[in-house]
Amino acid sequence: MLDSYRVIGEHAAVVSYCYITTVWACFFSIKVFNVTETVDSRSGFTFRHIFNPFQKYNNVKLSEPALVLNRNWFPIQTTSVRNALCLLYTGACKAIDPESFLIHNFNSWSKLDPGENSIITVHSRIRIPDVILLSKYGKIPRMSVNFSRRNLYRRDGYTCQYCTTRFPYDKLTMDHILPKSKGGRTNWCNCVVACGPCNRRKADRTPKESGMKLLRHPSVPKWSPYLNIDERKRRAVWSKFVKKQTQAS
């Protein structure tokens, strides 16, 4: 978890559980649930079992990502829609309409046309916020990208740096430009993505020794709000708030 997430946590961690419970209590009414009651024979207590027909659908939607901007409209993090709605409900943030760039509090947001991307409440649907704007936090946290195989693949765009062909994740390997046997380190500047055939061809040699040319010189990637979000889950509207140079995988 990135350090910037603690920015949100400082404002909402203590109250998040209470407010999330309150939010869903306001959203959902027992009238639309199937309720059954059982009485414990020993204690005499009555237990109420509630079935929510929208729970599975809403849980999927609430787990989707939302982009977080500081009060100066700079992207600093992504969070779940569940947390975004919690922050919106408590007043810790505003929701941004990416089409009009208008900002909304919880009341005005809940009155907008929900469209297809929404959650179901007892009385209506509420649009899922794709982008939220923090009300008070205006700093830009220091963020760096941890070195990992997955992040390396994202930096190089799942493309072999020797034959320039794009491959699925399971067809790629990590290659050390200067082989480990010759003192090469495992870091951003000495590792690149390579397909299996190119890696075997290069073997325990440098690119120059093997007669192979790199597509680009490796470097430490810049942090992006997109970094830990699967490409299939990224919102197209985020490109309106994130600079092109920080959009790389």
C-alpha cells in the first residue's frame, strides 16, 4: 500500500467503519430484504437472518477503483468505490462529474442520473464516482514504484525489449542486461522484459556480446495512479485528470 493512502486514512480511518455502516443503513431498507428469524432454545435469544438480493452486485461495484485527487486537483492515489462513497458521505471529499467537471457533495451526487454504472439502493440507484476530490489535503506525497516482476512488465508494456513483440504475462521473463554471474544487480536499470526465445538466445551474455539490441534503455519508472490497477479496470475518464507522462503502465 502506498504511503499516500495514509492521507485518506488520517481523515477517515477512525470513522470509516461507523460511517460505512451508517451509509449502507441509510441506503438499504429491510423492506426489500428477505428476513427470517430463529430462536435459540438455550438462551432464548432471537436471531434475525437478512438476505440482501443486491449484495453480490453491489459488492462487485463497490470494489472497483476510483481516482483520488488532492484539493489542487493533482492525482495522488486510487481507492475503492466503497471508500470513495464513505469519504463523500462524511464530507471529506467531493465527487467530480468527469463530463462537466462539476463537483458535488453527497446530496447533490445522489440526485444525478445514475446511468448504468451505479449501485442499487432501496429507493433508487446512485452513480459510482470515478473521481473524487479531497476537501482539505493539498500536499503531494512522495511516491516511488517498488521493484517487482509485475511492475517491471508494466514499465516495459509487456513487450520484449529485444524482439519488440508484445506477449501475455505468462510468456514473458525478466532478463538481466549485465548477467548476475558477472555482477549484474536486480534493479530497474539492469533488468528488462524479454520473451523466452530472446532470453535463451542472449543466455549468460550482455546484449553486445550476443549481438542483440535493446528497444530502449531501462530506467526507474515514475509513479502513476494507474500502476496497481489492472488495465481492464482503468477508467477512460481518468485520462482527463492524469498527465500523459504518468499514464504509462
